[in-house]
Amino acid sequence: MPPTAAEVRQQFLDFFAQRHQHTVVDSSAVVPHDDPTLLFTNAGMNQFKDVFLGRGNRDYSRAVDTQKCIRAGGKHNDLEDVGRDTYHHTFFEMLGNWSFGDYFKTEAIEWAWELLTEVWGLPPERLYVSVFAGDKADGLPADEEAAELWRRFVPENRISRFDKKDNFWEMGVTGPCGPCSEIHFDGTPDGSGGHLVNADDPQVIEIWNLVFMQFNRGDDGTLVPLPAKHVDTGMGFERIVRVLQGKDSNYDTDVFTGIFEAIRTRTGARPYGADLKDPLDTAYRILADHLRCLSVALADGARPGADGRNYVLRRILRRAVRHVSQTFGVQEPCLFEMVPAVTQSLGPIFPELIQEEGKVQAAIHDEEVAFHRTLGRGTELFAQAAAEAGSSKVIDGATAFRLHDTFGFPVDLTQVMAEEAGLQVDLQAYESEMEAARERSRSGGGAGDDADLPPERLAALAERVAATDDTGRDSHEGCSATVGALLVSGNLVEEAQSGDEVSVVLDQTNFYAEMGGQVGDTGTLEADGICVRIHGTKRCGDFVLHMGAVESGTLRPGQSLQTCLDVERRSGIEAHHTATHLLNLGLRTVVGEESDQRGSLVEPDRLRFDYATSAAPSPEDLQQVESLVREAIREDLSVAAGPASLEAAKSIRGLRAVFGERYPDPVRVVSIGPAISELLADPLSDWSNRSVEFCGGTHVDRTSEVDDFALLGEGSLSAGVRRVTGVVGAAAKQAHHTAKMLSNEIDEVAKTSDDQFAEAFALLLKTVDAAIVPLSSRARIDTQLVPLRERAKKLRKAAAAGSRDLAIDFARQLVPDSSGIVIARVDMAGDRDALLAALDTVRGNQPEAPVLLLSADLEEKKVSIVARVPETGIARGLKAGDWARCAAEACGGKGGGRPDMAQAGGKDPTLADAALEAARHFANERLA
């Protein structure tokens, strides 16, 4: 009886772990939080990229894993092939074994053959291999070493040689790479498929790729040898299950049968029939694949959105929704109901799918509901465009853009619909339409930054100096250190003189290198006659780079320096970092367990915290969060930090970690309240009411040193993620004090008489708008202002009755200035009718004078502008529309009108006088 999918996976892991002493490593998330060059984790090597580049290390030299991968966007994109063949998927598992400077080609090839033929019993005569044929452009010879090793197992006629396209593996445009050797399985009936190797034939498929990682491709395209040689193998899990179960398609295995059944049950469709041409069977395959992809990505923290990887997920989900609606005939959200089938299949090996199932379903449901609102109308628009295409058989770019922009149809979905109708999409015209609106996800990082050294220079640095000892980074006291190396623009230099920008590598330091959201330290490095001003500290591999400028003296390797930390700045950072941990706890307590940290920034004068949530918190929630943080500060709790084994630390109930982050072993734990030893002695107690986190940053010793806390801002960052900001210490106290003062001032303004109220209230609103106060106080202040706003509204209504007569009386007194124009401010609380009455009055008294009148309303934050120009003024070059627009733009507004009569509005009444001056200058220029 053939093995089940779960048995195949376990047999692979056991083979390398038990027979060949590999460490079983968990899959990393498909959302690569620490690699901006990737949309998704698309290969098993992604989580080990830092090792290949020489910037990281592991406490093992051999590893085996099954890695979650998504290829849907970027260089590796299988989305268009899904459902149309037997073996492409957007989500798949990559089984892999790894050597980090340990074994190389001999062992990799021997063990691959052993597993395939001896453990799994595949017929040797059904296996073909390929090796790298070399590349003249890159100066690479053919991989004859691998070919010779393969001759021990297969005859020469089953060894093929291919160029860089097929047998040189590269993760992207830049990065680690090397020649590879592929193993292909011949599934033809008579085993005669040798000529179909790499021919993209479903009967002869690649099942295993052995990559011999030797090079790094730089930004300029050149290849540089890596510091050490590694092995990176990848076996498509779904493909090997198909081979071992004797099936003709990946979709015919038990990897997919449970999901197909869930689709059939919910939609009421006939069972899956495995026909590659049948539209319903194709839709079955697409839905099953997309459900797996979405479930895994959402469980790992991604969310459908408007750009980057989030937009890729939206495209995938909307393709699936369209198939449910048009192919299966279900006109309501139902994909979310099929998620448990994916959980049942993948949850045992990837437990986050079980833990996050509810969130995954909620995210899919919300997106289904949103797309269903426009799906029908978008489909109608497409049908109309298809009918109008006629003999051209082309959907025009403007329609494709409208489908995208108005109805949410990704252009690739429009292409699929067009293909089904025998049409094409004018992509060039579509791109022209999209050019102004499209925003692509772009990776960050400065190429010239010393903290991002290419591997060959990092290796050269490692040959010269030992790793930086920064175990003293918690200390404010300076230390005596020796200069190990100097870097200028990424190049090692032997000296740096006064005025030079330089990165200094020391043998030891107490400077904290930017990491985990905490900014790096600043300060100076000093010796007799030498001073280096450090403006930032970053980590590069095992080294801490002190980046700054030489202010005096000449700096050389071997010199002794004293590190002098900017202690005041560090203290502010530490207080904000400890407050961030308390804020994390407060959000978990009030918002709930779903509030996983998504990111943070800790600076000397502020903090920022991003967290996951399905709904915006209420003002009451935010006030409670702030109160919990302030209460913890008043409790004067101890802040403890110390190492623990990763396994022991993970067992602490209530411990918090950054979603998707990779942690070392041992890991540093920061606890506010309980001692680390107390947590480890009793990890299963409920510590969820205490702040316990993995953290490598610096903190205060006791919470009372934070002094105070104020939550200043809150808002949406992206779908399912929100951001809060806050301050501590004196800034927090000032914010709370300002709130109290404003509250008192509101009470005082409420007592003013009616004739003084309008002016007093306008000034109060200006003060309130400019004030920095806690969010909790802002809500209270807004409530206090409600009756004052009502009073102001009543007074304005009463004043409006007499404002027209007042405006007319004022206008009768206006006369042209020396230039023959009338420009005046008529403050009638922005009453445009009164302003027009004044304009008519001036026109009656001064029929040949150009007139511009302005009225400002401080409370409503608006400016009304009217202008009139007689024929004589128009003939001289002054037009009322241009004149009014000039005045409006000077106070933040817009408007215009006819040459003889115009109206406009501004948004900033404090700039009313400036607007009048701008109008006067404009008129004088035109009439000169």
C-alpha cells in the first residue's frame, strides 16, 4: 500500500535526522519579515540566506525541514499555470536537507539516491539526472564533478547537461546561487521518457534539485565566491507524493482529496473528475490550490490589501471568488467555510493554521463580501466590452483599467476571462492608464551602507578581526576598546582622518546596535587627540559598526579608544522601550490575544507600536490601555532580563514574541515583575497578566523610571494592522498637564458673555487644535466642547439676521485706493450672502472700480471670497476668476469664476490678511 502524504513527509525528515545526523528545523513563515527583497518565502533556503552570506550562523551544520513556500509574483511565479496542468501550485511544501560548510556534492548525491531507491524503492531505471553545462558569460565551467559522482548510479545516457536556465539556481536577481543537479522521474508507460527531461511534460517531472551553493551574485551581476560552500536541496512535496502514490497528477493524491470534498459539499457540484480540459475540474484545482495558499499566508500574518504581497493575495482570492460564482454558481461568500479542510490537512505539521483558523476565515470572508459587491457589475462591464470588441478580439486598456480601479478586478483576472472568451487584453494601454495610480512594493536599503556589506567583504572583515563583543550593551559606562577595522563606503581602509565619514569596528563595545525596533546608540569614541562623533550604530553579521565622522586626529586599526555613550539619549530610549512592553501587555489585556505585535520603533523621544486586530479599538479601550501602562509605572515593578533556552522560554505561558521573527537559542527574555528564574521554575502558571517577551533591547531597571506615559495617536496602518504612538517621562506629564489646562480653559470660555464669546471660542479652538494631549483626554475635551459649539451655532444664527445690514453699512464706506481698486476684509463669520450684499453695494457706489471682499470665520475654519471686475478692468488684464483664485490659494483654498464675477473659498482663516495682500499685489500687476 503506498504511503500517505503525512507518511512521506515524516519519512523524509526521519531519513536525514536519524540516518545522517541532521537537525529538524521548523518552517519559517511565508511572509519574510526580515528580507525586503522577497514578496513571499519562495524556497527552502530563504530562512538560511544570512548563513550563506556569512552574516549569521546556526548551532548546527546540517539541517532538514519542510518549508512552506508561495510562488505567486516576482521572479518565481506559478500563478498562471495553476489548474491548467498536473503539478504547478501557488503554495507548496519544499522538503530540503542542508549543509552549512559541512558536506558537499558527494554526500548530497549519495544520500539522495539512497532515499529514492532504497528507502522509497523507486526503480533506478525511471530516474534521470541533469548537471550544469557551464556558462561562458559568467566564466563558469561545466560541473563535471557532479557528473562523475552520478556515474556511480546511472549510465551516461541518463545524465543530461543543461545551461544556466535549468541547472544554475538563483533565488533572485541578486543573492546566493550555484550550479545544481536535478533528479527527474519518468512516468511514461514504458519508461522511455528520457527525451522529455526539462521539456515541461507532465509525464517526466523534476522531483529533487540539489543546489551546490558557491557564489553570491552582486548588484552589478558579477559572481563572487561565498565564504564557505553549502548544500541546499529542494524536493517538491506534492510531486514526490504523486510519484510514490502512483498517480498521474499532484491533484489526484490525498494532499488534495479532502479539500476537493469540502468544495463539493459546500457548492453542491459533482465530484472532481481530474479532466485537464473540463472547466469545472479546472476550477476545482484552482480553488483547492488557492485555499491552501490563502490559508497559509493569512495564518502567517499577511492580509489581502492594495499593494505588495497583500495585493498578490487579493488577486488570488478574487480569482477564487470569481470561479465560485461563475463556475460553481454560488452567489454568496463560501470560501471561508472551506478553510477547515486545509487546516485538517496541514495543521498537524504547521500548527499555526490551527491556532489562526478563525482569523483566516474572518479575513477571507471580509474579502469575499467586499468583492461580491462589485463582481456582478464588473462582469457585466466585461461582457459589454467583449461584445464590442468585434473582429479586433481585444479588450481595450481603458476597460481593463476600469475593471481594476472601479470593480476591483486584478488585470490578470481580466486576462483569464478574456482568454476564456477567445479575446486578448491591450496590456500596453492598460499600463498607460495605470501609470499614475500604480504603486509597486519596493525593497529598501542603501547600497552604499556599510551595515549591508556584500559577503566577500564581510568575509574579508572576518579574516581580519574577531566578532564584536557587545555583551556590555546594557551598561551606560564606557569601556576601553581596540580598533579592529575601519570601513569607508564599504571598503577596508588603514586610516581615517579628520573630516572623514567612517564605520569603526571595535573588539568590544557598550553601544547598542539598531535591532528589534530599537534605534542604535550615538556618542563618541575618544583617545588623546582623537574624537569620532558616532551618529548611528548598526550590526553587520557578527560585527557592530559605529558609524560617524572623525572630528579630530587620525584613526588607525590597533588604537585604543574609550566608548562614550550619549547617556541621556540612551536613557530616553530605555524608558520608551520598557513602556512599549507595557503597552503590548495593555493591548493584549484590553483588545485581546489577537493583538500580536507586527512591528515597533523605539526612539529617545517617542515610541510606535503596530499590532494585529480585526477591529478598531474604542476611545474607552484606548483610555483603559493607557491607564494600565500608567498603573504599572506607579507600581515600581522590577525589569529583569536574562538568557534562557529557546525551548524552555517558549513554554512560559503568556510569553509574547514578534510575529514571524526568528530567535536565537539561547534567547534573551525580558520580564516586568517576575524574575526570570521564577518564570522558568514554573512556566505553566498563567503569566499572561505580566509582560514577558523575547527581547534583545535595553530597558530601565524599574518601571518607575519611565515616570509617566501618554498615548498620543492611533490609526489604521493596513488591513488588519493598527498603529499606536506614545511618549513617556516629561513629555507625557506635559501632555496630561496640557489636557487639564485646556479643560479649565473650556470652563472659563463657557462663562464669557455673548458679545465676547465668539472671539474667545475661536481662540480656544485654535489652542485645542495645536495642543498635544493624550488620546483619552482628547475624547473628553471634545465632549466638553459640544455645548460650546451649540452656543456658537445659536449666536451665529442670531448674528446672521443682522449681518447683511452691517455688511451693507460697512460697504458704503469703502472707496478705491490709489490704484483704483477696492480690497477689504468684511468679517461676517464667513456669511457669503452678506458678503455678496456688500459687493453689490460697492458696485453701486463705485461702478468702475474692481472689487474683492473677504470674510474669515475662525471657528468654522473657512474663508469666503467674492470679486467683481468691470469691463474696463477686464480690458486692462484683470479677470475676477483669476483674482479670486489667487486670494483663495494664499489661504489654502481654491475657486474662480467668470472674468466679471467670481467666488472662491479658503481653508485657513489665520491667513486671511495674507490673502488680501496677495490679491492686492495680483491686481496691481495686472493693471500696471
